Amino acid sequence: MFTEQALLKAKIDLYNIVSNQAYQDYYNTNYHPNGKRKSKKHILYSLSADTEKAKEIYHLVYSKSPEEITQKQEEQIKGFLLIYRTVRPEYLKERYKGGRWYYQEQIKKLGLEEWFVLNLTKALELILKFKNNGDLSAILLLEDMIKEEIALQQAKSLGKANTYKTLKKLIEETIKDNPGRIALHGVWIDEITEKQYFCNGYYIIEINEPIEGLKQLESGIKPIDVRNILPKDYSEFSNKTKLDIKNIKTQIKEKEAEAKAKGENVKKYIKDNAITEIGLSLYPSSQIIDIINVLGNDITVHYQDGEMKPCIIESDIGRALIMPLRRTKTEQKAS
């Protein structure tokens, strides 16, 4: 069955196909191939078989919800659109008051304004690359882009768009920074807890309801045994607190400015100098913010007595265990 987003995309494409086909019929009747008008007066024209077929398919989706379209109709719609999306993309062009204009309210309702502007342009680019050059890699890139956007829209519908975007970024950074540690190159779902996990060597994040579309660990790679790392209860994490997120972000910005002024590596400088104190332990502020971006702002921190102890950051989305810096508060002040 169509998703709401996919059906809206089909409606917009079909609207534009009918519009462009009808214009082509008008042009062919009223203009010579060299662009000169055949007559000073408007010549009546009729719609071609291609235009009538496009109208027929468009009527299958017009004012319809996903539930109102049968499987047979869906296959017919997708088969028709496939031809235009792969070999006739010029007919998807947005004319004056085209499909995006006609369906602007639905686009806003589903929060897809930016998606349509940026990604339809990119999709058209890749399709034309394949059409003109036979470049198969363009189609593979298009497939990846579509999958990514579907995953993002699904995350948005669950109120977890930032969770998805941050985890995707963290996975990419971990692969780049740790090319040899393949057990960190993606997320995985534990068969016992049925929760989703990500680890970059500094912290482990547990997601209560798995997010679709993220890079998974390769088949055959044994993931970290999180059940021996994440606590079943918080008896050892007997202290609770809230974090001043605004202050942590301000501190990071200040350290970023310092690094630039000193000509230092910004990422390393922030990691070494932007520090958050929780109890008697110290943690890199940038890693705290990474976790908050995944879990949301409504978090609770569970921490232990003593220095250089891990702590738990928890929200309704999930929780994370973050390792402390290997230095005490006294050593930090002296540095």
C-alpha cells in the first residue's frame, strides 16, 4: 500500500505529466518545429493518446487516500510512473501552477516542503545522468537517496527525526574515525531485549523502539554484548540530576571560538577542553550533546558516587551509558 508521502508524490508527478503532455499537444498543433506559429489565431487542438492515458491514471489517485487504492491500481500507477521517472523525466517538470502548487496544502501538512525542493531536483539530476550516460551508479545513488528520505519521513512521523539524523551522523563519523573497528560500523538489534543499539567506543546508546533506515552492522559481525555493560537496575547509580543543556552548548561554542583563535584542531580542542561535571566525574561536553540530540532534551542523569565513573543518561526514547574522562576534577583544574 502507498504511504501518504509516496501517494502525494505520485499525485504531483501525474498532475505535472498531464499538464506537460497537454501543453505538448497544444504546441504541436499551434507551432512549427522551428518554433514559429502556424497561425495568428489560436488553433483548436485535441489531446493525444499519451495525454488521455495520463489523465486516466491520474483519476486513479485524485482525491484518494492510500486505503482507497487497490493493489491492482497501485501496480498500474507505479508501472506508469516508472516509465516517466526513468526515461521521460522532462514531463515531470513543474510548470506555472504545477503539481507542487496544486498540492501545497498537503505538502505543508506532511512537512515535506524542503524535501520536494531539494530531493526532487537531485532525483531528476540522477535520472538524467543515467538516461544520457547509462551510468548505473546514478540509479544506485538514487535508490539510496530514496531509501534515506523514506526513513527520515518515517522518523518524522514518530517525532524522532533528530534521533535518526544524529545516529546517522554518528555512524558515519565512527566509520571514518575507526575504519578497523567494524563492530562499531552500524546499529544492531539485540535478540533478547529487542532494542536497538549503537556504540562508538565512548558511549553506548539503547533505543527502545528501533529506528528504521540506519546502517546495520554487516552480517557475521559480532556486536558488543550490551547486556553485560548496561545495568539492569540503577542500584549502583543511586544519584539523579538534570543537566543545564543551554550552558553545555554555550561552553562548546566558547571552546570552538578559542580553538579557531589559537589555530587548533576544533574537534579535538572541544573534546579535550569542553567538560561537563556530573557528580565527581568528568565527561566530554560534545559527547553529552550527541547523546541529548539522540534522546531528546527531556532527560534524567543517573550517576555513581566516586570519581571516574560512567553515568546513564535516560529519556522516553532510550538511554545511554557514557564513559568518563580519565582524569579527576583536581587534575582538570590543574591542566
